[in-house]
Amino acid sequence: AYLAAWAQVRHRQSAALEFSLLTWASALYSLGYAIEITRNRLEDILIAIRIEYLGLAFIPALFILFTMHFIRGKPLGILPTAASLIIPLITLALVWTVEQHGWYYREPHIESGLYFPVLVFERGPWYFVQLTYLLVAALLMIIALVWHGIRRPPPQRIRFLLIAGGAAAPLVEGFFYSMGLLPPGIDAGPLSLSVTVLLFALALFRFGLFEIVPAARELALDSVREGFFVMDHSGKVLDLNRAARQLKET
């Protein structure tokens, strides 16, 4: 949550907004799961699941938006962004109305787990749609990151490969889960996503992706004695240098 808020303050910097939203989604997922494992009634656990999916449903789409902005240096357009959100919105609606149908969970009930009560259910058809969306998005973005990263100079290559490694963390967790190598009844997804956002933060903050370009811009433009304005088509001032600010004050 701290990383999400920190990046959101710097939303004007490349991919910071998408990173912030992705990290908020991971935090909501973790919060919901923390609530889930402290409850022992089905109704309360389903409420916690709804909180989880406020973040979990959107993680594949936000990962696509973040990665594409990172690679391209600019955000995706409105139509691709809207298209990436269709499946998450349907998933969220189905999870929030899970008692009325069997599209996502069928016959959910509680069983005693090793450490706490566990929600057990039969997977509905849309569960596999959401799962496929997550796996395909992660795999395609990892391939894209590695493909572009190996063609970049070494400092940039490290950032790309770190983000690819972060994206792979949930896939590794899913592999260990499917092989029965994790304790039964425990969802390690929040932990794997914590690793993901930490690696993303290391790539973005430690290696100065958010800091170097803005600092260089300010140093270059503020050293110019003439006033410098950036305006949109309507004439609204979007940015200005130090000389322009002093001119405005006088």
C-alpha cells in the first residue's frame, strides 16, 4: 500500500499510475485473504472473497497496461484499455453474485483446514476464463519483456528482466500449488504478488526509471533563461520551467 501511494503521487512519470493501480489491487487481494482466514462462517468468508476480487479480478489487465506502458513509453489507448477490462468486470460481477448462480463457484462450503477453515467449491466455467486470462497475460508479457530487454543496453536490460521475473512469481507459485508442494488449504497468491510488486519496485525505483528522466528534464529546462511553456491544443498550460514560473509571478 505504501508503494502504491508513493507511485501514485508520481503519476506523471512513465508507468507510475499503472504500477500504483496494480499494487493497490495486490494490496486489496492480500487484505481480503487476511480477512478470509480469520473467519469461520461461509457468509463471512464470501464477503472476504468479494473484497479479494476487487483487486484480484483486475490484476491481469493492470499487468498488461503496466507492461505495455513500460515497453512502449506511453500508455495504451482507450479502446485497448477498455477491452482489457471486460473479463475482470464480468468476473467481479459474478463473484459478487455468487449465491445466485454457478458460473464462478458451485456449491461453496467450508471444510476444516490444517490451520483455519477453508472455502471449498467446484469451479464454474467462468473461473477457467479468468484463470486462462491471468496465465496468458502473464506469459505474453513475460515474453515481451524478455524480447525487448535483451535488445536494450545493460542498465535497461536489468529493469526489463527484473519485471519479467516479478511477473513470473505468480506462475511459479501456481506450479508449486499444482504439484502439491504447498501446504493444503493455503493460498500463496498474496505472497507471490508481494514478491512481484517488490521486484517491480526494485526495477522502477532502485534503478531510477522514475527519477532519472524527470530530473534530467528539470535540470535541462530550468537552466534555460527563457521562459518555456508546454500547452495543450486548448491553450491550457501543462508544464513550465523556472524562468516561466518567475515570469508568471512578476
